[in-house]
Amino acid sequence: MKDLTVARLMAPPQEVFRRLSKAYPFEPYGLGNPARVLLSCILSARTKDEITYPTADTLFAEYRTLEQLCTARPQDLESLLKPVGFYRVKAQHVREAACHLLRFGVPKTTEQLIEVPGIGPKCAAIVRAFGWGLPDIAVDTHVYRISKRLGWTSHSDDPLDTQQKLKLLFPLHQWQPLNHLIVSLGRDTCKPQKPACAPCVLNQVCPYPNKP
Ligand code: SF4
């Protein structure tokens, strides 16, 4: 009886993790290469993975070192990054970030990572988790929205509160893939305006009250 009450308020984290892991196999980009993870994260803002990763591959094939990226001509970078959204500002950030990394190395702490041009808290967590293999959870718009729908956070929580609550809900070894799993769900079915609850793999365990 107690379990049913809890299930109505909050989707059981381990059951969610199990279902999402099965539905969305995990293939992180640039794993173990902090500079590559960081620069590709700059490209990824508001851009689909299918566009981001091939563009990142082309970028790293053309510019093989941070020195080359740091001294790249802006118009050459812009032209190469055209497939991703906001390519002009991203080209500038990529160049400035490469110069920063060249000078200081790739940081490991969130505080130092967010000083790199183009890097915010979400990319900082991505670099820590996938570049350095440190336990961290990246909270982006999908993770923020879906954590509320699953009853893991409340409406007054901000992204930092969300990150802290998720860290309490999941064991350390599950932190790294969590962002990928929830982002995949957000792109696939649990969309911002109209979640597609009928085919969703979490339908039976999700407490979201406004299921269409
Ligand atoms: S799509 Fe619907 S059932 Fe699935 S997680 Fe989102 S709100 Fe819950």
C-alpha cells in the first residue's frame, strides 16, 4: 500500500533507469577526451546530435590541435560550423575556448570550467562526467522539465536544486548516463508542449497528472 502511494507521487528512480537504459542505449561522444567533449558541447547547444557529432568530427579532422583551433581564421571556422545553429557565436566560442585550454589546460572543477568561453553549468557537468570520468549530472532543459514530471523535483526548484536532488536519488555510478537517458526521452516522447505519453516507456510508472 505504501509503495502505491509513493508510485503516485514519484516515479521509482531505479525502474525509470532500467526502462530508459533499455530503450536508449548509451554511446557518449568523445569519452575520455576532455578537450573534445568540451568543444563538442559548445557546438551542441540547440542542435541535434545527428548534426552536432558529424560537424564536430569534421572540425577535429580539419583542426587537429588546440593551437590550430586557437589561431584559426574566424571565417574558416564559421564556414565549417554552418550546419550547427548559431554557428557564428559558436565559432567564436570554440576559438576562444581552444586558446583558454591551451593556456590553462582543461579544468576539472565546475568553478573553473564555467570560466571557459562558451561553457555553462550544463557543459561543465558534461565535461566532468564524459571527459574526466568524474561523477556529475548535467541538468539541461530536458532533465529539468522531466524531473518535475516524474515527481523527483518540485515546481519551485531551480536547475541547481534539480541537480542536487538527482544526486540524492541515484547512486554515483548512474550519474554519468542519466543526462543522456533523460535527454533521449525528452527528444523522443516527453516533449515540452505535448508529451507523447501513450508510447512512452515510462507510462506505467510516471505520475504526471496531465497525461494526454
Ligand atoms: S511522456 Fe508522459 S508518461 Fe512519459 S515521462 Fe513524459 S509525462 Fe511521463
